[in-house]
Amino acid sequence: MFEHFFQCPYCWEEISMLLDSSVTEQQYVEDCEVCCNPIEIFSVFESNELVAFEANSLEQ
């Protein structure tokens, strides 16, 4: 597991999430621990190193 810190796209607070580095590419939704809004998470790992990360709001 890999802890990654980033800014929530809703409340702009710095939060962290645990990412599974054994899965090379993931896309899922997880709620912000501060404001509880849903965040779409996208991560890519190569050789257990995070090479791409996005945290996007689900608002259109």
C-alpha cells in the first residue's frame, strides 16, 4: 500500500488515500474524508512507483 497526499477537488483540503501499488492501473470513486463528496480517483503504477494520479470531482 502507498499513501498519497493530494488536494480535494471540492473543499481544497489536503487529504490522503491509500493506493494499492500491486494493481498497475485503477479507477474508482472514494469520498473525501473532510467534506464527504465523491472523488473519482485514477492511478497508474509502474514497478511499484506511482507514475500518474488524478483526483476529479464528479460534478458536471
